[in-house]
Amino acid sequence: MTRSTVILLSTLSAFAAVVLMLLGGFIGANNTAVRREAAIIAAHTDSQNVLGQYAPKLREALGVTKLQATAVADVITKANESRYGSDGSQATIQWITEQNPSLDQSGYRRVIDLIEAGRNDFQVAQTRKIDMVRSYKTEIGTFPGVMFYSLLGKPTPGFFEKYEAIVVSGHADEAFRTHRDDGVKID
């Protein structure tokens, strides 16, 4: 082999190695972008699921508590009617100690616990999504990722507009809009 053949083969080998490294970089960047976007979409869907499960549980617990209060009121009404008649007692003086059932407060405690647990679960789901978006944005904005991702057209156009936003309360939205937080008003 001549010296020029050896140089040519060495140059072609170096060129092939560079091409393979760039190709590997593009393939790796594309696969990472696809995985990250799929994970953020899944986290977004999970947030919807968490919130979607929370509301019906709370409605059902409130409904059971309302049914319980109605049942206790009916028992007291029927007990009083059976003792005194539909018009109530007509006696001038009565020396009676009433024994009426009381409303069990555990249903209300369950509603409070559901509210707290549901809100906490939703916060965790939203925080996880925020962190995933932050991590992806960092990766696509730093070198050498920025080079690969921009040439690949990643992130998918409109991706962050669709999946980055989180659900916030009206109170939080108002506080951030006005830069003022007056606390929560309890009616």
C-alpha cells in the first residue's frame, strides 16, 4: 500500500467516524425528545385523571353526608310526631327530657380528608409535570442538545403551548395577576 492510499483510508475512516458520531447524536437526541414528550403528555393526562377522580369522590361523600343529615332530621321529626302528635304537644307545662339521635360527624371529617388528599394528589401530579417540562426545556436549550434538537425540529411545534400550563385556582391566578394576595375569604 502506498502512502497516499494509507492517508486516503485514514481520512475516510476519520470522516466515517465523525459521520457515525453525528448520526448517533441525532438518533439519541430524537429518541430522547420522543421519550420526554411522551412522558410529559402522560403526566398531563395523569393530572387530568387525578383531578377527574377527586371531584366525583368529593361529590359522592357530600351526597352521603347530606343523606345522613336528612335521615337524622326525618327520625327526629317522626319521633316527635309519635310522642306529641302532628301538631306537637298541647300541654301547658311539660317536664320531659328529650332523647333525640345526634348527627354523626365522621361524614364531615371524611369530606375534609377527601378534599385535603385530593388536593395533595393533584399538587404532586402538577409538580411532577412542571419538573418534567423544566428538565426537557433545559436539555433542548443546552449545548450540544440545542444543535441536535433544533435541526430535528424538536420540540414538536406547539408542544409547550399545549402541555406546559398547569391548572391553578382562581385565587392564585388573581394573586399573580395583581401581585397581591389578600388570603382566602371564608364565607
